[in-house]
Amino acid sequence: MLRARRPRLVPWLAICLPAAALIGCDGDPSRETEAAAAEPTPVKLVAVTQEPMSRTTTQPATVHPYYQAEIRARVSGYVEELKADIGDVVEADAPLAVIDTPQLQKQRAVSEARIVRLEAEEAQAAAGVELAAAGVRSAEAQREETASQVSGAKAMLAAAEAEFERTRELVERQSIERRVLDEVRERRDAAAAGRDAAQSAVASAEAAVAVARANRAVAEADARAAAAATLVARRQLEELEALLEFATLRAPFAGVVTERTVDPGDLVREGNEVGAGRPLFTVIRTDPVRVRVPVPEADAALVDRGDEMTLTFPSFPAAEPLTTTVTRRSGSLDPSTRTMLVEAEVPNPDGRLLPGMFGQATIVLSAEVAAGMLPARAVRYGEDGGAFVYVVGDDATVSVVPVTTGADDGNAIEVLSGVTPGQRVVDAHLTRFVDGDRVAPLPD
């Protein structure tokens, strides 16, 4: 418990005041002390109250662009023309610079010529397919013709067989000479040979049809290969066209050009950075802007989306604070600073908020019932920095009670421990009291 030495409040020049006549003016210190002990000190009391209090945290805030893009080259060449400069307001997809790429132009011409040749080969392959199909049709017609010849040969053989049988019967009856039978036999054998020859021709025609069909399949495969080669060449041309599109540097979104590091005639290389790693252009979007606030670990868990945020900036008059809400929170602490990033989106149609601008953000964390509230003037602090209050009991005696303080809004202080709601403490007073001192409470 804190104790303080009671100071001498009565100077020697005031000893002989009329009020001091009761104790005499002979300068006796012991009589003065006894008189002071007999007189309670008039004080005004305040009670510890329990009331809702909005907890806030005030932290530094920095303005950032809503979007920021660094424009770099995807092709090699010389800067042919600048379309934008620092401070220019550009629309989305607006050209910023044009890079001359003669090598890519030549590659495109070669690719276009290759496509023409491949298209001709594709047409030739298609003609080959037609030719092979015609060969198949011819072979099939030949097969049909030979099949009909087989039927005729079989008919002739059947007639020759019948004639041979009649002739043989006549010879056996000796109606005709035997030499006639020999002639008929020769004709029969010739018809049988003709039949066999026709059947062989049918087999040959079948083989010719199979060959023709195989040739057609090969021609169709060649046509597909030619079409695929043409398609590959077209895709390669499209790739070159896409690279040529990169020869014109464009703004990815509507914004302001804040940096330019190239001039006409400068050589830029694909993937290379110009000016010690700096981009060719930097484009930012400034409406709206992002205001980022690092919230300490003690308050980070209490910040939620939608919490009210008040922003002040040294560049603006103090009477013009900006009120917004928390848009997003990172949800984790930065290990190096033990803070959580909190962000708010602020409309900036007039462009007053510049990226990089520094200010302060006050975030309303929550509204909660405090353990006890006292006027700030009723809380004292000792030489060691500890807070204490003078609690006055029902018998009007003083007790020096250490307390733990919480939130402080400048007018009232939250008291977390040491006193309870309803207890009375000494309000602002110059006297240093000690335990057991008596006071005379003044009426409210």
C-alpha cells in the first residue's frame, strides 16, 4: 500500500491569520500539528461508476494505391514511340509505348509462307485421296466384270459337258464316229480351262480392290498429316501474333502513370529489367485507395470487418477527419513487428489522398461495460509510476488504495482492479493523504 508523507500546507506567513487565532500565534509546531489533526480536510468525493465505454486503438496509417502494376517488356527491341508519360491518366488497355520488333515481323512472314506451302500440300493430299478412291472404284468394277465372266465360263462348261455326254452315248451306240467324241471332249476341256481362268481373274480383281483400298487409306492418312501440319503452322503464327501484341505496352487498368524509365530508342530485352531493376512503367489506381494500419497484438484480436475507423492526416485540417470502416484484416501477426495488417478502402474521387501519405487511424474496437470508471483527476500516480486513489470510508477516513488502470479517453479512466463500483474516492485535491487521515466530504 502506498503511503505519502503529509506535507506542511500552512506557511509561516499565514500562522497569524484570524483562523489560526484558535491555536495561538506563538509559533509552537506541536500546537499547530494538533490543531491540524483536529480539523478534517474538506474534500469533494466522486463515486466509482460502472458505465459502457468504447474501446479504441490509435495507430499510424499509410495510404496505398488500390492497384499497382509494374509494366515490363515481353519482347526484345527498340522503343519506337512513347504514348504516355508521368502523371498521365490512362484508361484500361491504353497504349503506353510501342517497341519495334523487326525480327518477329520476319518470323511472322516466314510462318505465313510456310502455311501457304502446307495448305498446298494439304490440297495435294486431298487430291491423292480422291485418286485413291477412284482406284478403289475401278478395282471393284473390274472385280464385278470378272465375276460375270466366271458365270459365262461356267455356263459354257455346262453346255460342253452336256454335249460330251450326248456324244459319248451316240458313240457307244455306234451312231457316230469316235473322232467326233474326241472333238467334243476338247471343247469341254477348253470350257473348263476358261472357267478356271475366270475364277483366277476374280481372285486377282479381289486383290486389286484390297490394294486400292489400302492406297486410299494411305492417301487419307497423308491428308490428315498435311492438315495437322497446317494446323501446327497456324498455331505457331498465332503465337507470333501474341508476341507481337506484347510489342505494344498497355495499361492493365484505368489509373495514373507514376513512373517511366525508358525513352525513344532505348533497347529493351525480353525479361530484362531497365534502370537497375526498375520497370518500364508503373501504373496505379487511386480511386479508391487502400489505407493500411498495423494493429498491435493486444488489440488485433478485437478488430473485425465493419468496425468504424476515423482517419486524420497532417496534410488536411484537423477539422476534416475521414470516417470509414475496416474492409479487411490479414488474420495473422507479422513476426517481426507483432502487428496485424488492417485495411480500409476509402473513396478518392478528387485525388486528395496520395499513395504514401502518412496519418493516424482510430479504430473503435468494441463497446463493453467497464469494471469501474473514475474521472482522470481522481487517479494519482506515485514516484514509481503506480496508480492509486484515496478511498473514503463510511467513517470519513482515508485509505490509500493502489489500482490498475485500463482505457483512458482523457476525461475518464477505466479502473480494472483495486476498487469496486459505488466506492467513494477523493476528487482532485492538492493534499497528500495517508492512511487514517480524516476528511470532511463536501456536498455535491
